[in-house]
Amino acid sequence: MDSSVQELNKYTQHGKLYVEEAVLTKVLISDAIHFFPETNIVDAASVLSRSKITGAAVIDHEKNLLGYISEKDCLESMFVNSYDPTYLGTVKQYMSTDLINVTLGDNIYAIIDLFIRNPFQAYPVKNKDGAFLGVIRRSNILKLLIDIQSNVRLF
């Protein structure tokens, strides 16, 4: 049995995840790509495209979560720029600030429900003080559930 699965088994009880913070840290991408508000939108679009991700958190230099910039945001700015070359700007001008995010310690079932009910493939994760910790991706949650289902006997 995979050692990460063995470790996750400690956090299961009758097939239910019960220590959300410990489980969440297993799927947290702490070295996730992020941008600062002053990042040029073309640079952000290039990074997203090369990295093959659909978006990234926008944080300040104290790691406070400010927003999220998506491929769609970048696409809009690049499209308009093709007609008006003066239209480009910074990530701050295009980022979404009305965010759904996850806080370390949130109930894992509530997080799964977020992925089921919303089209987003990732959510920024912050600590209780609002500092950005990383990203949780839908694919990582799915893998976690597959691993648990495969290796934990459900009662």
C-alpha cells in the first residue's frame, strides 16, 4: 500500500474523512503559480499558457490573497488588444476579486461540494489569517478519493 495512502488511513473512520486540515494538506499545492497585481497581463497569459493551467491566485507581497486571474480574463484582454493595442495592462485590472476560496481546516465534504456545484477546476487556499497557502485542484481531490476508496474498507 502506498505510504501516502497509509498515512491517509489514519484520518479515516468508517470511510469518512474526519481531520480536514490534515487531509487538505495532502492535496494542497503549496508551490502553486501565483501573480502579483502589478504583473503585466501578457506575462501572466504566457505563464498560464506554458504551465497548462487555467488560472492562478493573485497575492500581495505579504501573501494576502487579493484575487484570481484566469485564462478567460487573459483571453479577453488579449482579444480586445488585437483591436486596440493600448488596451493591455496589469493583472489587477482583469483579476476576479469576488472569490470562492478554501480556508485550511474547512470541512473536506464542503470542499468536494464546491467542486461538484461550480465549474472551477481549482480554488485558492488560505490560512485563517488570510495568507495564501496554495491551491487545491479538483483532480487532486478526485485522486485522493480514488486512493481512499481503493485502500480503505468502507463499513
